[in-house]
Amino acid sequence: MSPFRGSVPFTDQWDHFRVEHADGVATVTLNRPDKINALTFEAYADLRDLLAELPHRGDTRVLVLRGEGPGFCSGGDVNEIIGELLKMRPDEHLSFTRMTGDVVRALREIPIPVIASIHGIAAGAGSVLALAADFRVVAASARFAFLFTKVGLSGSDMGAAYLLPRIVGLGNATKLLMLGDTVKAPEADKYGLVSELVEDSELETATTALARRLAEGPALAYAQTKMLLTRELDMGLSPSLEMDAAVQALLMNSRDHAEFHRAFNAKETPKWEGR
């Protein structure tokens, strides 16, 4: 976490979703259950701003994204976003699509592990939010749907055409993004889209267990691993090896690495500081 703070205070209240902090875990709950947590312009903006703020708080080691009610997220609100976009100018369209991209970029670049806890439907933008997370804990009855072509838009919205082939392969990504069909959790698991598939009744327990494991682990090592995974997606072997070497050399000077050595010889569990 950055030790440097400016004069802008942290946000105490987020109006377009619920945020809870406990024991190093920040849980964001999309809370429009009557709309299956459909996103609005304001929800995107709040997500963008929250993701920029979290690394500076000093109290967050893990971020959990979840939905309240019958599903994770049904995507952009048909009337509050799509209906309004039809009235807007092209420059306003571009401002909106860039904002949604900023959210995905922030999810990939935030130096904190992100867990998407998915039940019910993850559709459209909701499926991409899940895609951009580091881990997807998925209930057996959950479903994914990259619906963009079904509303007459490109299937590559919000970075989906960049991220999805790198997770499920080009063939599966082509099928998912071009056809936009709904995919049940067991099939998504076979594609490699699911990190952990659990029974519906076990979703909260499994999410909490993973969040606790990450929150209690070596945060600095996790942050650098996430950074390297993201940065090296488009790098050749030689620059990747050089970046790995530089980062590893830095971490060899970390308190956590020294703590591992101490704990190993003392036959104790390391007390990770994230430094």
C-alpha cells in the first residue's frame, strides 16, 4: 500500500453500492436486487473512484465483489444507461465507454487481490467485472452471458476481447463473445473461467475462506505477482525474465522474506507484514 497521502479525505459513504471493511477485506455489494444489480452511470463512476482510493487506505488487503439478491450483476441498466445513451452525442458515448474501461483497468492494476463471488447471473458488464477479477468463486447454479452482440454492440466491450482469450483460449472466447449465449457454471468451469466451483450453499463460506487466506498472506508478494501477471501478458520472454529478476531482487530485501526465514528456523507460521 502506498504510504503517501494527499489532502483529499477518504470517502465515508458510497451511494451506489455498499462497502464494508473488516479484517483487511473490503466487500463491495452491488445492491439493486430488484434490477439484479444492474449498473448505472453513477455506479461505474463510484467503482472507478473506489478502486483508485483503496490502495491508499492502508486497511485493505483483499477486495470482494458480490451482488445482493437473485444474482451477481445483470449488466448495464437497460433504461438508465442504454436508453439514455441513445439521447447522447458521440463524445458523450466515448466518455462513458472510457469510464467503463477505467473500471476494468483499475481492477487489473489495483495492487490488491480481487475476488468475484458469483451467484445467479453475471451478464454483460457484470460478466466482464467478474472476468477482470483475480479469482472467481462461483456457485454451481450461476450463469455467465457476454450479451453485447445481442444488443447490437461489439462483443469486445470493456476489454473482454483482451482478457477472455487469455483465460479460456481464442476458440472459447470467440464462441462466448460472438454468440453471447448464456453459459452455466459447470461449462464455464470447463473453459477455465471459474477459479473455484462450489455448491450454492457454500458460496459465502468459500469466498470468506479465500478472502481470509489472501488477507493473512504476504500482501507485497501478492501485489507484485498480480502486477507481473498483468504486465507480462504482452511481453516477450527476455523482457519478462528481466522484469521477474528485478522484482524478485527487490522482494529478497523485504521484511516478509526475512520473516519467512526466521519463522522457518523457529518452526513457526510467518507473521506477514506486507513489507
